[in-house]
Amino acid sequence: MKIPRGMTEEQVIATINKVAARYAHKFKFGYYEAEDIKQEAFIIAMEALDRYDETRPLENFLALRVHRFL
């Protein structure tokens, strides 16, 4: 996992969880539980960290990546 400069691993995970929780409730549908969507969003965000451009806010970067795949 790529840790952005100036952040700890815990801060990165907290940001990912915040983004994942936001999208889990927006994209909950059918038989998918919010927790399932949250876990999928977390995985998508973790994989996207390798492409993170540190000139942009992390939360915005992750939200765009999660929204694109959900």
C-alpha cells in the first residue's frame, strides 16, 4: 500500500473507510448489503493508491475511483 507523504497508514485507512461508507449507502441495491458494497469500495480504493497523485486531495481522488467502479 502506498502511503502518501505526511499521512500515516491509519489516516489513509480512515480516509478510505470514509469514502467507502459514503458510497456503500448510495449504491446499495437489490440483494447487496451495504457492508458488501463498502468492502468492494475499500478494495477498489486500496488498489487505486498506487496511482495517487499527491498534488490532489486523497479523499477526492479515492471518491472518483470508487464512483467509477461501483
